[in-house]
Amino acid sequence: MTPDDLHPAIDPVRLDRLAETAVRVGLALKPGQPLVMTAPVEALPLVRRIAHHAYAAGASLVTPILSDPAVTLARFEAGSEASFDAAPGWLYDGMGQAFDGGAARLAVVGEDPMLLAGQDAARVSRVGKAQSVAYRPAMDRIVNFAVNWTIAAYPGAAWASRMFPDDAPAAAVGRLVEAIFAASRVDGPDPVAAWVRHNAALRARTEWLNGQRFDALRYSGPGTDLTIGLADGHEWHGGASQAKNGVLCNPNIPTEEVFTTPHARRVDGHVTSTKPLSHQGTLIDGIAVRFEAGRIVDARASRGGAVFAELLDTDEGARRIGEVALVPHSSPISASGLLFFNTLFDENAACHIALGQCYSKCFLDGATLSPAEIADRGGNSSVVHVDWMIGSGRLDIDGLRADGTRVPVFRAGEWAA
Ligand code: ZN
Ligand code: ZN
């Protein structure tokens, strides 16, 4: 890395700590493991430090795959109509093969969340769908947690300016830098120890929830009266989690959530989003949906409604939920008051649900279940997995046991016990 590659607002010491945290905590990369990494070109300073720490941890080969916003936009500026249904299936087949061969997966995010905001919604949706379908061989191994994987963030300049439009560009990057480093717990001299403590706190929550064996969660708050059945044999996860290859990794840097698999056919009532969702370059806000027997039968959004409707029509599973996650309103990312327009951060600011694909690891015996068994127990299936935020300081959640007993889980947005 040469000094002029790095934005002056980015402290190289903490950037290096973030790279080390991504490798040692996020991936817990093992000697001899190959690493497949995706990132925007702007994140090269972080990519290079990650490569250094990965090789220092014994990686056999680090393979970066870079994306560029100008190249992404070129398709919308000059691409033929047919190009909007094209996706590099060969690349994702190869990624799937790499995971089968033991490779770990690291994704660096940092691109402009509204890159495609001005583009035709139908074209954006076609690109997204083609991409999701082509990505399936790689995504299957990720959602089945076949290998250790993680996501980390780089403070991209366009992203920073979206978050802080009133600041000068350099000042905006500086504020995003601070927010990412704080949320990723790399501010202190020993981020690995900080993550050990954080993982222990999240584990105490998942152990309590797993001991309760709730049949359903009942949500009440402004615009929300919703009962979410939990999948049969569901298991709560949060923080560090063991992949099928035996590696205990942290799939998200940062993370504040505990989450499990809801029952795709036992969700009833209505729910209103509490934060905007940035999806494929479009901001979707004011979502209000009604569920019947797990299926969204009524959906509105005050902004980005066309893109939201296209999302729901992706496939049958896109109208059902595959994840339910609990995050206290006082979580550090929520307390920052910032909207990141990026799910990696925003989902950690509030309780959320995800439309689409479930995580098979969120079953007691998830590693041994076939797709048919997962579906039978209520696990949802889709080419999409899109989280959106339904938590706030005014949300109450009760756990419902099969015998009808109610146990307070959240009161006014915080853990009840
Ligand atoms: Zn989540
Ligand atoms: Zn999710």
C-alpha cells in the first residue's frame, strides 16, 4: 500500500486493525485455507491489508474479485436490452467449487448505496434477479454455512456523502470512518479481546432464548400487531457461530443481532417498517404489509414502492419471511442515530425480519437437514434474502409458549430481562 492510495481521513492503524479483525475474528481463517474476497475497487487499501493478514494466518491463496461503480452504471447507460438479464453464472459456479474445496469467503462493502437510484426500476429488478439466480451456487453454501465467511465495511467516499450530504466530502468520509471503526469494535488497541467479550454477551441471549422454546413471538408497537411463529426445532444464533467446516467465525463485522428461523406459514398480522431500506440502489421507506398464514397479502411503501413490489414478486418465497432478529434499541449502532443505507449496519440498529431465504443453521440439527425437511419445519426458500427494520423504542415483544404462556422478551425496545 502506498500512502496516496489511502484517503487522508482514514487512519491506517485502525484500518489495519479492521483487516486483522476481519481475518482473525470474522473469518477465523485457518492455515491452508484459500480465501475468495469481493470488494469495490475503492476499498483496495483494506483489501491489501486483509490479504496481508490472511497470508500471515496461513492462507494458501487470496483471490480478490473487484467491482467498479462506473462499470456497473455503463450497463444502464449503454447496455442492450438483453444485457439486463445477464449475470456471470460461471463465476458463481466457480465460487461454489472454491467453497467445496475449503475456501473461506470475505465480502467488503463500501459502495454508493444509491448508485442505481436514478435508473429504471424494472431494469434494476431484472439485473438483481439475474444476479440472484446466478449467485445461487455460491449463496447456497453461504446460507447453509458450509464454510466460514464474513462481511466487513470500507468507508467509501460516495457512501459517506449519501450519509452526510451536508458535510464537505472529506469531512463526510471522516464521520463514516469513525462510525465504521466504532461499530466494528476496532477503536481500542485489542479488538480481538473486545470481540471475545461481545460474543459472550450475545451468547448469553441466545442461550436464554433457546432455553425458552418459544412457539411464536408477538410484536406490538405503532403500526404493528404481528405474530411470528417460529420454525419447528428452530435455534437462535448470534455473534460467533460454527460453520459446517468446524470453524467458529463471526459472519458480520459489526453484529448486534440474535436471530432465528421463523415458520414461513405461521406469520399473521400487520407490521410497519421503522427505518428505510436501501435495496439495489433504491431507498424503500414506509413499508406496511399484512401477513396471512405466512404470506404477504397486502403491501405498501411510501417510497420505492415499485421496487418493493418487484422484490415481492421475485418468487413465491419472497412474500414470506426467512429470518427474525432481535436487536435492542440501545445498541451502539442505533444509539449513533445514523442511517447507513446499508443492511450490514442498519439491521444492527433495530429488530428486523427478512423476506426470503432462511438460514438452515438456525435449526437444532441444521447441519443434517435436507431442503425438504427444512421446508417441512417451516424454513422458507427464495433466491432473495432482504432484511428490513421493524424495531423501535416503542416496540414490545412477548414470547408465546405452546401451552399459551406469555413471557416478556422486549419492553419499549429493550430486553425485558
Ligand atoms: Zn439479521
Ligand atoms: Zn438477514
